[in-house]
Amino acid sequence: MASSFGERLRVSVFGESHGTGIGAVIDGLPAGFPIDTDRLMRFMERRQGGRNALSTSRKEPDVPRFISGVTDGKTNGFPLCLEIANTNTRSGDYSNLADCPRPSHADYTAGVKWNGKADMRGGGHFSGRLTAPLCAAGGIAKQILSSRGIEIGAHLRSVGSVQDDPFPLFPDAALFAEIAEKAFPVISDVQGEAMQNEILAAKEALDSVGGTVECAVTGLPAGLGDPMFDGVENRLARVLFGIPAVKGVEFGDGFALSEMRGSQANDPFCIDGSGRILTKTNHSGGILGGITTGMPLRFRVGIKPTPSIAQPQETVSLSERKNTVLEIKGRHDPCIVQRAVPVIEAAAALVILDLLTADAQLAEKENHDGFTGYSDRA
Amino acid sequence: MASSFGERLRVSVFGESHGTGIGAVIDGLPAGFPIDTDRLMRFMERRQGGRNALSTSRKEPDVPRFISGVTDGKTNGFPLCLEIANTNTRSGDYSNLADCPRPSHADYTAGVKWNGKADMRGGGHFSGRLTAPLCAAGGIAKQILSSRGIEIGAHLRSVGSVQDDPFPLFPDAALFAEIAEKAFPVISDVQGEAMQNEILAAKEALDSVGGTVECAVTGLPAGLGDPMFDGVENRLARVLFGIPAVKGVEFGDGFALSEMRGSQANDPFCIDGSGRILTKTNHSGGILGGITTGMPLRFRVGIKPTPSIAQPQETVSLSERKNTVLEIKGRHDPCIVQRAVPVIEAAAALVILDLLTADAQLAEKENHDGFTGYSDRA
Amino acid sequence: MASSFGERLRVSVFGESHGTGIGAVIDGLPAGFPIDTDRLMRFMERRQGGRNALSTSRKEPDVPRFISGVTDGKTNGFPLCLEIANTNTRSGDYSNLADCPRPSHADYTAGVKWNGKADMRGGGHFSGRLTAPLCAAGGIAKQILSSRGIEIGAHLRSVGSVQDDPFPLFPDAALFAEIAEKAFPVISDVQGEAMQNEILAAKEALDSVGGTVECAVTGLPAGLGDPMFDGVENRLARVLFGIPAVKGVEFGDGFALSEMRGSQANDPFCIDGSGRILTKTNHSGGILGGITTGMPLRFRVGIKPTPSIAQPQETVSLSERKNTVLEIKGRHDPCIVQRAVPVIEAAAALVILDLLTADAQLAEKENHDGFTGYSDRA
Amino acid sequence: MASSFGERLRVSVFGESHGTGIGAVIDGLPAGFPIDTDRLMRFMERRQGGRNALSTSRKEPDVPRFISGVTDGKTNGFPLCLEIANTNTRSGDYSNLADCPRPSHADYTAGVKWNGKADMRGGGHFSGRLTAPLCAAGGIAKQILSSRGIEIGAHLRSVGSVQDDPFPLFPDAALFAEIAEKAFPVISDVQGEAMQNEILAAKEALDSVGGTVECAVTGLPAGLGDPMFDGVENRLARVLFGIPAVKGVEFGDGFALSEMRGSQANDPFCIDGSGRILTKTNHSGGILGGITTGMPLRFRVGIKPTPSIAQPQETVSLSERKNTVLEIKGRHDPCIVQRAVPVIEAAAALVILDLLTADAQLAEKENHDGFTGYSDRA
């Protein structure tokens, strides 16, 4: 529980911001898959800070070392453990936070939960740094999915009030690749420019700013997901809320659906030129009843502004039990949303690969007869 | 998996819309708790249709029969199984849906997943009717929580574009009770009137409309919830997306946080007159790092319009593999959001009671020494 | 947890000996399977008491009523809930047991665990009666497995010191059927006679007697089971110890292996006439490293004597906190081992079907290419 | 799943015999516990080979490196990852095993399961070497339990046909410590001598020999464990069968109970001089209905002879699909039972600490009122 998830592809994340290392164990990967480590490093670099004025100055190479599960560059069927060393920690910066919890950080709640005994330097196990092993695990899952025709992409949908264009009805691998190569992962570079200005403005004001990420998955078979509490939405939401600063998750048009009429929100079924069943629109985000339709899976994640800001903030001293004012030092991002983009792709990849691994009935069906009478791929 | 959830308080939901009965098994309830069945029935009636022009004309008493787990009106420590009979089913209405899937329903995805062999009459196991046993289970959990000083309330936060007032910073049991007694569960009756007009307008247009529900939980100890993937947010989101038509979940200010600066979004800590630690604002919804702060837990759920509408809709015939037009008959709500209100309370109650049941370290702490140095109750 | 098990085929058992009813929910069955209810009743009758001098005089028809999951006699893809009514309870017999716990029953431990608030009349949720719904669930699983060429059989391997013949190296469906039809399920009727005499002798001495059950599963594919803690042995053992009075579980030659040399215990591989890979012996019981070899799965379960005996026994009065003597009234079996035989088959069926349902990689392999280079069926 | 277990104290084991390293992640440890690393090393040395003629000549220091979860020598509340480097591997020895599976090893079944793509050199993830991280994790759990008055000990109960004395009715920490300090962990050194002769005789015959281990846990509260499928027996059995070569598990007198009458097997309750409730005998091994009685928990594990023996053995060539003869090279123990002793203690410690961590109701009871009216500690 807690720092692990998955049914048959089980991921356990470990580590603290200022400990020896961070990492993950992934149990349930298929055997014999060749991991493209260059591609994995490029994926992981997308979440890395320190590249420009928009991010923290903390730089760490974040190269995963495979302790187990990989033989001669291929998965070997057994739990894959990867470690990423912590090499660039400056603990002194966090010395008084144990007594004066930072507003809207986990300092206070972790303090209560573990009676002050948790190692919360740099946010401890709650640090955004823990998304690095999640990315490494998810990057491997993405490669496996890609080899099966399933592609995952995400972009900054908004920063503050600046919006990027949404994904088209049928995003494709080329679009995903184009976005992934950008230093600032948006569809419209004009809007991306405006977003970066928003971030720099926040930074100059010793402040931070939030945003949203839109993610899509293409090439999914229809019929993936379980009823009620184990649908694609349930599983994804559980994992996405495990990414620091995520405060909202919606599928398809999400909250906007609550303002629509049924006649607008419903997605009519139709048959395309090659006889496949599609929906004309995709307000549902490719999921009905928790189960995939075969249309692109599409969801959006809302991320709060980095709680660490350089302005003085009101808090309390736990030891003196009185109100006080805190000034946070250390290196912090004025916006973390752009760094969350690959993390969200990684989470999606792990959830989807788990579902494909766990569903023997689906596997039988795919092999035996395909989805005759139904669309299988959008 | 699938139709069950919970760590030590485990809930399994069973039944189909047109089968013999529906129900739930709840394993892990404390022993010796006297169930107030009148109170439970009043709670369940809040989700029931057929009371006015806003709801479906299908009326069923929905009285849960306890098969096990209850002796002399008290929980007896063992799994509680409750059954609700299906007495008012008109299967004929659904005869052609197996071939022509209703847009934005689970007909199609369930058809693919189970190769057409699932009993999807009336939506089958995906029917909104399955929220009745969830309400029964959650109604019992609510009573247990209430006996421990934890109260749960919810209201219609919006219907279409009409908004209700939000919960105040500190909602209390009196407010929850006041809302629960209303036929239309809102804070502002003026806004409630406007919402009902919105629903009636949709109905007249042979259409439906969506909305949102805001829910709050008070009296929670600080320190409840586990890191990463088992925080309060993760667990709640997983269950909430199991309620039919839910397409978005957000905590605290949720997606609105993504448009804020950190200086606006952060909740400053402070000490109140009686020495307790609070936050001055509650943009975080009472959760930081997945763990409760002791402030009220607050979240919002986005619900799509009822997909069953009386207007002709485009769909496909699976057998003839061609486009066609569908007219849905049967009894359907022009808006289901008001009926979802107690269901969301029920889900919250079950998740919170599970967390309290599972966390032995928290239990020890509460008993041994309280949260010295910290606020325990808001 | 607690009263449920399974990964993708999830079984939850509910009920108490003296409550309204007992039953089970089975989530994850394949859709469209026609349940042969006559066959199911015949299977369930095998565990039923009251047929002869060897069993308790409590007679109940134990006909499962399907509340959900079955449409027109076929599984419908959704959780199957079945209820068996409790019709023949005489609670008066158990009145003083709450104060004076019966030796080697769960009265005392349940009393401590639930502070005396559990309904322990007739053993409550710990009663052997709760094996009826397990049999019903497992009986359905057996039928599904049988349709896939997997057969399960069991027999009384010993009662007291009297031994039945062991299963041969390759037991088959005919042998299983022959045993199942016997009123006293043994291979050698001569030994069965001696066992029955042993039971009657115990009964006359106001005593009870224990025994062992041997179970075998044939037709399993090789490669089923997961490493370490989720192998076939691990999963089976967890469920088998959930059957009342089970105190030992061993696979293949089990404890006898501990007295052997490796050269005796090892099973040499060989290729049979049709090119399949077998082992010449099966000391390992068809499992190596937790994973099936394709040889028959074989295990043995040790069952203690019924703790309820008519002789006076020493115990304590909890209220008076002093030593006392207890005379147990009520109806009890001098031996329950023969009734446990179908229960053990049922447990095996559910565990095996779960494994087959959960293993998508196995499913893909079976369909794509079979086990070329390996034996697939023994 | 697979290589992990536990409800709230979750253990994941990773690594292969010939990979970079092996290790474990333990999620759910209490925060602030000081790990005595000297004591931990002494515990781990008990399972280590290479010390005398009875064990393999492979020597590795097996010092766990803490990657996370430990700060300043204390647990910090977050998942503890420990790695043990693989430094002494000679892969050449295993070169032809991929084609010619060793009898009664997992080579064949793993080959089938992963289509020959698993890294099975040295047994891969199935190697006895993987018990090292289990010991490290369990050694930490043992220290935590010991600080709460719960002690765990085990000894070689038999090797081949040579039996050690059984544990007395009330084993204590002094006895456990005395056994743990012996190079050959038995109660009777005379019998230990005979066992060692048995092992040496097997070695000289190029053979191996099996045995059994008896384990006891003292100081447990009564009332620990959940009904049916999550009792102490169920949980322990699931983990114990994860230890390589374990083929049988029994609790209390186990299989011997099946040969007893109820009047012999039942444990009479009584009140001792200080008013505590005990049982006069402990045939049940301290567990009734899956729940602890407060008497010592006692169980026995049957272990098969090491399957790797130096004698030529019959097997098949998978590539040539014909019968052949195999001679196993490499370093192997003529008996592994003595090395399994601390591994079984470790498994018990992890299962017990998990149960104590997961049971909030028990925790509340212990703190609020103790077990008035019941014995709490033996």
C-alpha cells in the first residue's frame, strides 16, 4: 500500500529527497523486452529541473542504475529495481522547517502522522524529486506500450490563465513526439511563450503559479478496464493524485460536462470508412462505464502553484506554540507544471500496462478472434 | 477488485438493474454498533427517484434486508450482507439496446468487454440503481463516524451553469442536517429554485443536464491518510469515479488552484484562541500530501448529464454494422446530480471509516497521548 | 480482506451459523457460462451432514439462491451473489458458551478480539456451516474448469490412524467421479470401512477423531503461478487454512520429503511417447518454484478432531474468572473430515480459476503458440 | 503481488542470484526506531553459507546497504530499501541448465512461464540467495517486536530421520538466544551431532537431505488475526511457502492432530496464579479460528532436500527434445535446513508486525483498557 500501486504490474516507489537514493521496484514486467536506455534518459530529462530560468537550480543527472530485473539490457521477468542516487542535497536550507511548517506543504501533516520522526528534509518522501523513479518506471512501460501500438502524450494545457490549444480528436504519435522534443511542452508555441512569461512574472514577484496538463493515450483496445471501482478512471485517478501538487483530475471534458446538456455531451457512435466503430465526438475521453471505447483516452490534471515561495508567509512555531513568519530558502521552481508533463505520461503508462497485464480475458479475446463486430483500434 | 474497495473495511457491491436483487457486503465493521434503521432509511430515501417531476417515475422502496452481520440490531463483528430487492423492472423497454448501444452509456464498452454476454438490461451492473447498496453501506458508516464526532455533508454545488453558495470555511453538523432535510439539497434556496428550473427546461427539451456536488467532512483528526498512492485524495478519487456519470474530482479549490499564484493558494497556519493549530484559509481542502490537516476535508465532484435522453440520437447497429438512429424509451432522470448527493456522502463515509479502521498507529497515538504539539480536531 | 480472497476472481464469504443466511459473492467469473444447478446441488450435498450415523443430525437443504450474477441460468459477467438460508437453528444450545469458552474452539479468541460483541452462537462466522457457500462458489468454479479440461478430485486420505490408498501418479476424471459418488469418499472401500469404524468408536466414546484429505488437480497447463509469495502453493495454503479445523497443508510428499535424500525426492524429467515433457515421479506435487509443471497438482490437508465433544471438559468462566467444567450440548459430528472433502475441492477450484483469470501473459501464450518445446498438458 | 506481501507492512523482494544485487523494500515500518545494525548482521550471518563443511563454499558478506527509509540510524517513516550486492557469482557453472532443466528445480517451470526469457542463472529470482533480503527485513521487524516484548525463535526440529527435542510449552527469550548462538541451531546438542552426521553422510554420497524447522513466537496479545482467509495461519502459510524448498506447513501439532481424538487434541482453558487465562496444553499452537490465544504461537515447516546434487540425474534436452543425463556442477549445500532457520524467524516477524500494524481496533483496545476479563500475555 501507500507508496505502491498496481494489480499485476506492481510499482513501489522509495526514497527521500535528502537520503542516499531514490528508486522504484517494478514487479510484473514482461520478460525479454529490450530497454532503450537512451530513449529512457531522454524521457527522464523532460522532468528534470535546472535547465533554464523557469526551473530550480538543483541539477542532478538522475541516471537510473538497474539493481535487478535486467539482464543484457533486457527485462528478465523478475522484479526490476532501479536506484537513482541523491548527489546534490543541501540539508542546511531546511533546518527550521521541522518546527515551522511551510504553508500548503506536507511538513505539518507528516509531522503529525509520524510524531515528528519522519525525515522531512526537502519534503522527504513527499518531495517532487520522487517523481524521478516514477518517470523511470513509466518510461519503461511507455516503451513496452509503444511496441504494442499504444502511444502516450501530454502537454501543458494551461499555466495560470493562459491556455494552450487542446488535443485534436485524434492526436497521433507524431504530435506527441513533436511536443516531447520541445523545451516547453505545448502545442501552440505562441501560447507557450505567454505561459513562460506568466511563470517569469510569478518568479519576479517571488511567487509561483499553477497550471493543468492534458494527457492522451492512443491505440487502446476497446473493452479495457473493470467495472465500478477498478475502471480506467478509478485506477488512473488513484495514481495521479499521488503526484505532488495534483488537486484535480477529470476525464474527457470533465467538469465542463457538468455545464452541458445531454444532447451536447453525448458522443454519437458511427462507423468509419473501414468499418470500424468510432464516436463522432469524444467528450467522454474514450471511457464509458470505466471501460475504454477504443477512442483516444483523454484526461486533464490540475496542479496547484508550487507552495514554496520566497515571500514571507504566516505559519506557527510548533515548539513555542505561537504564530510566526517563515521565509523559505532553498531552490524552488516558480512553476512545476511543465516538469509534471512526463510524470503524468509515466503514471498513465504504468496504469495502462498494468491493466493489459492483468486482464487474461481480454488477452484471450485479442488473440482468439479480435473484436469482430466491434472496433478494436481507433 | 472491480466492484469492491477498502483496505480493512472492505465493501463489495453486487447486483444488476434487472436481476433478482442488488446489495453489498461490508467486511470489517466494528462489533456492537447499534444501527439506527430509521435514520438509515431516511438517508437512503435522499437518493431515491420518483418523488417529483425532477426524477424518474421508477419507484421502489429500497429497504435493505440484513442477511448477515447484524444481531439484535447491532453489528456483530462479521461481514454484513444486505440485499435490496428489485421489484419494479420493465425489461421490455431495453430490448434493442444490445444491438444499438446508447451514446455515452456503458452498453458498448460492456458489450465489447463481455462479448455481448453481460446482462445490460437497464444498464446492468453499471446502472445508477447500484448506488442504493452503496448508500446503505455508507449510511451505516456515517452513523459510526457520527458517533465518533465525524460528520459528513454534501450539497448540489451547481446544475448546468447555476451555482449554489459554497460551503463556509467551517461547515457544521447543523448545516449538513439542514441541507439533508431539503427535498432539493442546496444551501441557497433561491439558487435551488433556479437549478430546478434548469432541470425542468432540460426535461421539456427532451434533454438532460449535469452538475457538481460539493462534499465536506468535519471532525477528522490530523494525520489521517498514507503517502503517495494511498492518501485520502487517492482513496476517495478511486471510489468516487465508481459512481456512474462522475467525470471529475477535485480537492479544495481543485482546478481553480491551477489559475492561482502560490501566495493566493497557500493556506497560512495559525493558532486559535484555544491553542489549536488551524489554517486561515482552506484552499487545500483539508489535505496536504494526502494526509488530513484537521481542517474540514472538502472536495467537489463533476457529474455529466444523464446520457439517456428522449431525443433521437445517432448510433450504430452492431448486427447490421451500419449507422442508425436510436430513440430511448424507459424512465430516466433529466438530472441525476441531486440524487448523487447522498451517494457521494456514502462513498466518503466508507473511505474515511476504512482509513480509521486500518491505521493502528493513528489509533495508538490517539489513545496514548493525543496530538500534543498539534491540533487534533479543527 | 479477512473473509475474502482472490486476485481477479474475488470471493467474499458472509454469514453466521445462527443468523438469517449465509452466502458468498464471486466477482470476476467469465460471462455466459451455463451453471448446471443439478450438478451443483449434488456437489454441495457431499458436504452436507445428517445423512448417516457419522454426521450431525442438523439437516438443512442448503439450496443457494442467486441474487445476482446469473441471467437465464448463465453467468452474466457481474458479481454473483448467492444466499443460503439458515432454517434449522437451535440457539438455546449455545447459551452458556459466551461465558465458558469451548476448548479449541474460536469462542475465546473471538471473544477477546471483539470484546464479547461478536455473535458466536453456533460458532458464528467461524462455524463449519460457512463452508456451504464456499462449496457453492467452488462448485461453480469446478464446472468452469471442467469445461476447460481441468478436473479436481479429493478423498479421505486418513481417519485417525487408518490410511486410504494414495492417488496414483495420474489420477483421472473417472476416478474422481467414482469417489465423489460414494457416501464415504475413499479409494479403497475396505479402508473406508475401517475408517467408519474408527469414527463410530470415537462417537461411542463421546469423542471425535481427525483425519487428512488428499486432493489432486489434473489438466493444468505448465507455467501457472507466480514467484515467491504468489505461487500456487502460497495461494492454496492461504485459502485452505481458512477452512475450519485445518492445521496442516503440504504439497506433493510434503513433510515426508524432509526425511528423504535428494536422490529419492527429485523428480526426473522425461519425454513420453507423444513428445510431451513429464516427470517420472511426482514427489513435488506438480509444482516447482510455486509454478505448475503440467503434472497433476497434489496436496494434502491435515484436519484436527472436531473440538466439540460430549465429554466434560475443563475451561474457565470468564465472568467469575475461575476454573470450571463444561459439558457441550448441541449436535456435532464425531468426524468432520469426510465433509471437508468437497470443501477442499471447492477451495482448489477457486484458487486455480483465479490464477487462470489473472494471468494475461499465460492466456496470450496459450492462444498464440502453445508451449512449443514444453509439455502443456500431462 | 508475486514477490511482495503484507497488508500495512508491505515487503517487496527483488533480485536474481547472478544480477547486480538483491534487496527488499519495506513500506509501513514505524518511524523513529533505532536499528541495531550489529544485531542485524549477527542475525543475517545465521543464514549464511560457507562457514563449515555443511554449507556451500560460496561466501559473500551480505551487508545490507540502506538506500532509503533510514536517517541517522533510525527508521524515518518512509519505505526502507536495502540492497545487498552480488559479488561472488560464477555464471559459467550454469551454462547448460537453460536447455537441460535440473530435476525438482524451478528451471523448467520458469522456462515455460517466461518462454525461456527469465534469467535463471543460479536459480535467478528463485535462488535461496533471495532469502538474504528477507532476513534483513525480518531482522529489523524482529528488533521492533522485541522492543514490544514479542520474541521469536526457531530451531532445526529434524534432519532426515533425526529429531531434535521439541520446544517446551513456554519457550522463552533465553532459550531462543541460546539456540541462535549455536553454529548448529538445535536444542539438544547430542541430537545436533547426529543431524550433522546425517548431513555429512549425504554429502559423501553426493546427495542431500531434508528436514524440518520449528518456530515459536512469545509475548503475543490474544485476539490478533482476522477471520477465515486472513488469520495468522493463513498469512504465515502464504509467506512461508515463499521460502524455497518449503513443501509443508503445520500449526501446533499439525498433521499429528489428524491422528488424535478430540479429548487428546483439545487444549483445556485454565486460570494461572496471577489470574491470567491460559491453556494447559498447546496442541493448537496458540491459534484458534486463525486468532491468537495468547499462548505461544508454534508452527513447523517441512523442507525438501536440496535438489542440486552431484549425482548424475535424468532430465531432458529442451532443444533436442530427448531424454538426457545431467551432472550439476557449482557449489551446493548438502542440507539447507539449518540455513532456513533464521529465514523462517524473519518471515514470522514480518507477518506478525504487519498484523500489529494493521489492526487499529486491537491497538485501541490495548491502549484503552487492556484485555480485562481475558489473558493478554502468556
